[in-house]
Amino acid sequence: MSLKIYELDKTYKNGVKALDHLTLDIGKGMFGLLGPNGAGKSTLMRIIATLQLPDKGSISFDDVDILKNPMYLRKILGYLPQDFGVYPNVSAESLLDYFAILKGITAKRDRRKIIQEVLGITNLQDVRKKNADGFSGGMKQRLGIAQLLLNKPKLIIVDEPTAGLDPAERNRFLYVLREMALDSTILFSTHIVEDIQDLCHQIAILHNGKILLHTSPLKALESIKGSLWTKVIQRPEPEPAEKLHQVLSARYNADNTITIRIFSESKPDPECLVAQPQLEDVYFIALKNAEKLKIN
């Protein structure tokens, strides 16, 4: 089970190049796609989901060309876009029944069974008869997750899926994904590093339509071990610190000081303490290096 993306290009009519010769090979399990807003993540998700076409390139899943055979993919695809819309005056249960029919589940008994199952997984049983357009943002997101699960998909695409979820809902959703990753290929797109750091066996960082890094979280952390430092500074000092060091992030402390994280192969100054690398550090280093190359 493998999703192969080769030399994908996409430029919009306004001249924005969303994807630039993008190549990825994604196997079974959970794959994390990290990138800031505007990096090209949603464009890539829509193209893989066969909702739009690239200018160039190819995509195959299980050796089937999905750009030429989109119906093959749609039968085994679970897709949750960034914004999951609902029809007005339609209950959650009726909406899921409609989606189940679209996904090819023709037998009413089978639909009823799978709908009850996904309502339970997403904790929507108690509101299944209520109109979905009256749901909160988090509840609509859970409904989107429920429809994703209806056809027991082999390829799952989730685009910023934890937006609007409270901590309990987020943990529930990530648990469901973790279980499904045992038998499926899951592409998890986000700009929140915390969402994927303990879930994904492979990650890629996307910026300006290009893959900056493709590795495993373990290898990524190992590559910067011994090069991360922390330093406590006074609040008026962030700008000078930025000029002296490669500052990755900053955290405000209760005593009105700031703890900054610095990337440096050697100890930047005597006040710095060595820090354990985090996946967020890898992300910020990749983005800052990309910006340096752009400037130069």
C-alpha cells in the first residue's frame, strides 16, 4: 500500500505557484505533512483527493494512476477538508446516510450499522437527530470525521483536522487515527507540530510548494542533538537576541523574563544551557534555512 507523488506542479491563474516539482513516497501508516499557512498543503490535499488537477506530474495509489482513474480512489478514500460544510435543516444522521449512499453503501441495513458505529466513535450519538447546521464548530468537525470513516477507507486525507476541537475531542480523534493507521495510509496535514509528533512514522516539511525535509521524527531529532540551547533574557531584549543568535522560538515566563531557544552547533554564550531537541525545533530550523536561501 503506497501513495506515490511525482514531480507535481500547480500554478494558479494569479501567478501563485502552489506546488513546485513535489515528489513524495508515502507507505502504510501515518504520514505528517507540516507547513505554514500558504505552503501548498491544501492544494496538495485537493489534488490527491482528485478534486482538482495539477499542471504536471503524476499520482498513483497501489500502482493505480489516480489522476486517470479518480473513481478507483474515491471508493477507498476518506477525506476531511479544512472547512467541512453541512446542508441546512438536515440532521446529522440523515447527512451521514446521504454520504454513505454517495460512498456506495447501498443496503439500508449496512448504512444503519456503520452510521451508528461512526456516531459512537465521534461521540455524536446524543445529537444525531439534531440539525447539523446548528452544531458548534467542534461538533461539525466531529461530523466531518464521522463521514470520513463511513467507507472504512484505505487512504485517509485530513487537512488541519484538529481545528476547533477541544482537548478531549482532539485526543479522541487522534486515537481513532492511530488505530486506523494500522491498516491504512493516512496523510495528516497541519501546521501544529504537536498534533503529529507522537503519531507519525514519517514527516515532510512543505514550504512555498517545495519539500524542505522528508525524514522520520527520530532521525530529525537526532540530526540536531547537541545543537539546541536555551537562554533566559529580559523582556526588552528579543530583537538583539535575534540579531546575535538563530532564535527558533520564545516563551514568556511568570517573572516577566523570556526563555529563548537557540540553534547553534557550539555554545552561543556562557549563559546558555543545552536543551533537548523537539520536533518543533526541526520545523523552525527548516523554515528559517529556506528563508535564508530565498534572501541570498
